[in-house]
Amino acid sequence: MASEDTGSSVFMAICSYGSEAVIISISKDTILDQIFKEIVERWRHLSSTMIEVKFYIPNKSKMLVTLMSDKDVRNMHEIHVNLNAKVIEMVVTHSPTLIEGAAVVIESGSSHCAEISSRGKNFSKGSSSNFGQVVEKTRAAIEEEASKKNSLDDWKNSIEGVGQEFMNVETLRDTIRNYCIAICRDFVFVKNDRDRVTVECVYEGCEWRIHASRLGNGEKFAIKKMHCNHTCGGGLQVRSHPKASKRWVSKIVKDQLQDMPLYKPSDIVKDIRRQYGVELPYHQAWRGKEVAMMDLYGNSRLSYERIRWYCDAIRQTNPGSIAEYETIDGRFRRLFICFHASLMGFIKGCRPLIFMDGTFIKHKDGGVLLGATSKDGNNDMFPIAYGVVDIECDENWEWYFPDSYHSYCIRHVKENFKNQVCIVILCIVLVHYRAAERKRLIDLLNAAAYTPRLTVFRKLIAKLTSEAPGATTFLLHAKPEHWANAVFPGPRWGIMTSNVAESFNSWVLEVRHLPVPQMVDHIRIQIMQMMHQRRNRGYSIQSQLCPDAEKVLQKNAEDGRRLAVFTSNIMIYDVKDTNYSCKVDLHMCSCSCGEWRIFRMPCKHACACIEKDGISLYQFTDNCFQAELYRVTYAEAISPIPDMEKPQSASEEIHILPPIRKTRPGRPKKKRRPSQVESVREMRCGRCGKVGHNRRTCNEVIK
């Protein structure tokens, strides 16, 4: 503040718009129009009709207040005086009510308003969705045009004249390059060393010239001589630019790549053409992205040496964590990481089920990212461990999780059944009945897998083997004790698929292109943030069970109130359902329907008996569903791993080399394989209308 007198206090306000800011003086006599005037003078492509000005309340870092009148400005001043604030933080945003007043049209250095309020006020209720689209398109067009104009204008005005200083020689070169790209001119370096930089127009005889040299012994450079007018006539007559090199592209897209790692070269080509008016060939965009990725994350082939440091850092910053790697003949083979917080969360609060799957890594050295996940009390994915191996095989899976009982995913079982059994049977069935017959057989297998009752399971399997001759052999090899509820040795909480493992693969989709050390560290950060968010969510749970489990239990209790209950003995009951009766033993936590054993939560028959005796339903619910245990699951946190001490570059002696990648036949695949639940459009013939072939291969007789 400029003065101790409360009435005359003057604040410095930092008003930001995008990545830029302007300093504005705010006193008790400042009015809103003065603030708008200074903002519009700084960013000339803006208009007071298209923006809103907001300020942050001190000590409430995320609370914004919009300035709508002079009274709001006075209140803002008084708040900062009373809270003894030093500066005012303000932000400029585009007005959400832009369509109610005027739309701004940006044209060749001037901005003016085109009134559209008369049309906007006549929209009917039925066209409200179109109206919203108009607002969004208008706002998006303004932001895009403003961004383009702002960057090009800055570049055009970046060279001011003799005496202009630059932080270093690299800044000087970049500024000259951007300036020439903005004005569509080319240049050549006459002198280009650590002390002097001289550039001239590429056309012989043109007087345009800039000469700059170092200031003293420091890093700064200054322009000493300059002739700013071109005497060669017209500029470049093509949309490309000779100075739009891969290094230039890398500097343009580097910030974008940090936020959007999957930024495609084709999108880079479009964005640079739209924002800078430069047409890039695809290969130049691809090379520019490669250079930017290397600047951001280093050389992927030299990064394997940092795995040793990273494993040591995990063990030091997160005691009790497991971080192991293996090599063969000095080359990387596999890596395993399990943080102590994840391990304790799984042991204390998750269901004793582990879902495992792998997804390929998308950089030059290849490899497979393996993930092991479980489910917490609220039925959410809980990452336990992850790792990298050279190839997905039984040996690597056994190293990853040895001595674990294996349960099969029912989707994969049904897919194998369809391919191995149904196709053989359906060869003798008419074409029109193939799809229906296949679906009927698969439904029988699905019913056998899901039924909790052993007698029903045996009946369904008997029916299946009698109708499908090859089913007996398939079932012997498939081993129902690994995928059928009725014969599975132990509880599986009603989870029949490995969908949660595939959710992990999608969750880490954007980091699979990074070098191995950066990739596994990004996953650590994702898990760390997820655990923090759920830790906070756990504090807000008011019920005794997690929200999802609470809904299921209340639904079972509601259904159970319609059932008739008869007492047989202490804690033993006979419950009459619509078409059958069940025996419920509360002491053994069992019901003859089998659902209590499978889902580890009282079924509707058990709920009816528990409420009849006036006992709390929560006493018979598995501990993993308790809200208190949910909070215990996320009680521990993953500690950050400071990387200031990590090796900045590979040492002369490389101890861990990249794996030798075996080139597979065919074109390399970039996209992950879709899961079996993802819908795939069936090919339909345009000639006969049937599925499974196209018009070119159609042999059907058209009647």
C-alpha cells in the first residue's frame, strides 16, 4: 500500500489476461470505467462489452467476485484495506452474457462491435439449444482470433530498433526468426557467433539489415545498427516459410505438449497454419514434436540408467515401498513398483481380489505396462502395483505376482466358448439361425457362471453339454472352479469380469508414450492425487457404509420386507419368496439362495430375518464396505519424490541399456486393442443387406 491513511490507501492491482498482466493503481475514488479503459488500452483486441473483471478475495484463494459497478470497486478497496492486503489480484475473462449485448469482430488491427441483440432477443424457447451453440461458437471464434492476432502482432512489433536489448543470443535469434515469419520475409546470417549476430534479407541488394553484439562480458545482446525497410519488393510468395524449422516448431508446441501429451502432428500442422499462417509439411511437424519431447523428457534410450536412481528414491522417500528392477546382459528387462501406501490400503480396506492386465508402451523401445488393481469399499478402482516388462508372458506375470490363485474373466471365457465351440456347431445350422443359436448357447454358459446355486449350475451345464457336443471338452479345459460362482472356492464379491483392470489401462493412456522413468513417475502422481481426493471424500461420508454399498443394502432391506419369515431355531429361519423358500442361518452368515456368500452382503432373505429380530443390518455386512475402513484405505499418502538430485544426463558408463526390441511382422499398431465389451460396428452388405461381408464379396442370390 502507498499510504498508512486508510482513506487514501492506493493499491497496486495485478490484472491478468491469459499469460500476460498489467499493473493498475486502485484507490477509493477509482471507478469501474477507469479499470476497463486501462485493460482495453493494454489489450486492444478486447472491448468493454466482451469482458468481465473479477478479483480474488484475500485469504480466500479460490473465491472470485465480479466487478459490476463503481460500488463493487469501492467494496473491493475496503476489503483489502481491512484485511491489510498488499496487492489486489484481478483477472479478465470473457463475458458469459456476450450474446445479450454485442459480438466483437476482429478485423485487420481494429475492433468494432456488430449488434446482434435484436436477433438474440427474438429466440423462441424451442431454439434455446441453437442459441447456446451460437454463444459458444461466437465466444470460441473471438478467443481463437484474439490469440492469433495477439501472437502475430507481438512478433511484428518484437523488433523495436537500435538499442533494444535481449537476455542472450538465443533470445535474439528467436526474436529475429519470429519477426521475419510474422512479416513473411526471409533472412540469412552474415555473422552468427557468441559475440556478434548480423542478418540480412535473403534477396541480394535489399537494404534490410540488423546487427547486434554482446554488451560487455555479460550474456545480454543489443541491436547496434538496423535498417528496417525492405527495398527488395514483395515478400515470400508461398504459405510455407524457410525458417519454420523443426527447432522452431518444437518451441511453439512444447507448452502444449506438457498439457496434451497426445498432441498429433496433424493437429500441429492445423494449429500452426491457423495461428501463424505458416503451412508445415507433416514430417516437419513430426520432427518438431520429437525435438520438443526430447527437450521435455530427455532421450528415451538413455533414460533407462535413471531407473536405478528412481528405485532408490522410492525406497528413501516412501519407506516400506517395493521398487525392483532386473536386467539381462546389461539391458533392461523388467521393473516392479508398489508403494507402501497402496499396499497398506489394499491390505486394510480393499477386497482381497487383484485384477491384472497389460497394455503396450508407445515409444521406440517398446515394452508392456502391467497394472494390478483392486476395488475399494465404494466399488472404485484401487491401483496396488504397476511395472514394465519387455514382453507380456507367463514368466513375467509369475514374477509380478507369484503364488496367486487365478480367477478367469467371464467375458474372456464366453469369447473363447464362442470361438471354439459355437463356430463348430453352427456349421450345420442354417445361416438365418446362426446368430440366434450362438446367443442361446452363450446365454446358457452365462447363466451357469452367474448362478450361486450348485443344483442350478449342474442343470445348466448338463443342458449345455447335451446341445453342444464340443462343450464337454471346453469345460474340462476351462475349469469352472475358476469362473463359476457356484463352484468358486471362496468369495469373489460378485465380480465376474476384469473391467477394472482395463479401466486402469485407459487411466494411464496419455503417459504410455513417455520414457520409462517419466512414465512410472507420472503414474505415481496420478495415484497420489487420486488417493488425496478420495481421502477428502471419505471425511464427507455420513453413512455407516460407503455410498454404493449403502444403496445396495437398503434395496435388499426394502425387498425383504415383503417376504414371510418363519423361525425354525435360534438364528435359523425359513423365508418364503415368490416361487421358492430359503433357509437363512444368521450365525453362519449364509442363505440357501447363495447371494450372501457371493456378494458378502445380506441378501433380501437375510435382511428380512435380521430386521425380524431387531438387529442392525450393518453387523452382518462385510467390513470392506464400512465407511470407516474406506477412510483407513486412503489414510496413508504417497510422498513426493524430489528429483533435484537425479542425474541430469547419462554418465559416460551406461549401466542399464534399453531392451533389444524384436520387430514383429506387419504394420506397428498405435491404438490399444478394444475390450470385448466395446461395441464394434458389424460389416453389412449393401447388396443383400446381410451382415458379415460387403458388396464386393457378396455371393448371395438376389430374388
